[in-house]
Amino acid sequence: MTLADEILTIQEIAAILKLADKTVYSMAQAGELPAFKVRGQWRVRRVDFEAWMERQARRPNGSTMP
């Protein structure tokens, strides 16, 4: 498995973003993150997360909406 194929958990995303797990969970539920569920647990592909972070960095108003 390559780094691009890596799957991240909500806890790992929260640590990267320096946010509470519950905040990231809410973002995933609201569709603000490129997340998907596996047997009821949220997961994010690293490549999708990195693309999302890049888009967020370019947003002039700091919005987290896609």
C-alpha cells in the first residue's frame, strides 16, 4: 500500500487539524470532509484529505464547506 492509498481515521484527521474528535466527526457527518463510512465508522483517504486541505488553504473566507 502506498501513502496515497492510506486510509485515515477521524482521530488521525483530528490530530492533523488540531481539532477535537467530535468536531471532525461533525464535519464528516455534514459532508464538509471527503469522508466515507466503513461499518459505521468514518474514514478518509489520505489523497482526498490532502486535496481538501489544499482547497481550504486557497479559500479566501476560511470556509470549510466544499
